[in-house]
Amino acid sequence: MDLKAEKRRLISSALITIAMISLLWVIKAYEYISDTSLAYLGILPLKTEGLAGIIFAPLIHGGIEHLISNSIPLFLLGIALIYYYQRYAVAILIYSWLITGFWVWVIARGSAYHIGASGIVYALATFHFVSGIIRRESSLIAFSLLVTFLYGSFVWGIFPGFTIEKNISWESHLMGALAGLILAFYFRDKGPQKKEHIWPDEDDDDEFEYEQEDTEENSNSSYTPHYQKPTDESKNL
């Protein structure tokens, strides 16, 4: 393993993730500076005007506390996504984004706008956890355990009535978790895989022993090979 290459890969993953999260903070800063709210760009269930929220909702947050609560897990989960899955990371992120948003638009009820990146957080957390289990790859299993340790309590956020605040979108959490589960199986053959150890075949060992015995017998026989003067072609072999 090239440690320098791994370090560069990790730093690159972190920088890309920071750039993406910075966009969320720039948007929130614009809302504060302009004294406006972009909540109308969220997901409004089953309404035509709410379809735009499938794309824009994860970029909009209700306040600084809401933004911080999503930025921290996005940072960790985003780095892991880019680091482990590299060229598949963009596809996994886009699918998580769009599938979660569309399902929220379909199953949610009421006239409230659903905003925030928590659906993506749940999608990526579930994706990493399930991927680590079904792939049985050591580094992914270790990270899935870390996800469980840090965000195990997230599971309560997918049930209505279990969220601390009434304005929390449990629909986004549930749809994100389902999206992450499906994507983990869909991309199960992509990215890091369990390393297979190839052991010598017993038949090969038997054959080697048989050939070794023949060699010993020939060395003890009275047969004298015909001597041939070395040629120029064979003297350096």
C-alpha cells in the first residue's frame, strides 16, 4: 500500500466534501444577508410547484442549528463515500438525492415545505452501514461500526412521533434510509470488495512431491547423461 497515495486520496476526498458543504453555508449566508427565506424551494408534497424541491430542498436549511446538525455527518459520510467509492461516488450521491426527494414528494402529506439535507444524511449512513455488512470487507465493516456508534440513534428519526421537534421531516429520514438500503445492494459489486486469499491446491502439492521423488530416483540411477559442450547460446543461462 502506497501511504502517500492514500493520504493524498483522503485529503482530496475531504476537500471535495468541504467544498460541497460550503455551498450550503453560502446559501444560508445569502438568506441572512438578504433577509429572505428560500424555504419555498423545498418539497411541497403532491404539488406541481413542489417538484423543484426534489433538487433544491437539500440545499436549504431552516437555521444555523439545522445546518450544523446536517453538516457534521455530511462531512464524515461524504469523505468516506468519495474515498471508498471514488468514480461511483457522484452517482451514489445523485441517486440518494433524487430518489429520497421524489419519494418524499410522493408519500408526505400536508402543506409544509420539506427542506434540509437530512434525507441525504440518512441515505449515506444507511448505504455505508449496509455496504459494510454485505461486502464483508474489513475497512468498510470498521466504518459501518463507526457509523452505528455515531448515528445509531438516527433510527428513531424515521418514525413519526419519535422526533424531538415537531417540525422534523421523518418522511425525509425514512425515505433516505430506504434509498440508502436499495443503493447498497445496487452498487454491491462496485467499489471495495472483500479480498480473497488463494491457497495452494492439494493436487499441486502431490504432483510436486511426485516429481521430486522422480528426481531423486534419477540422481541415484546408474544412467550417465551424454556430455555436450556448452554453446555460446547457453553459457549465460
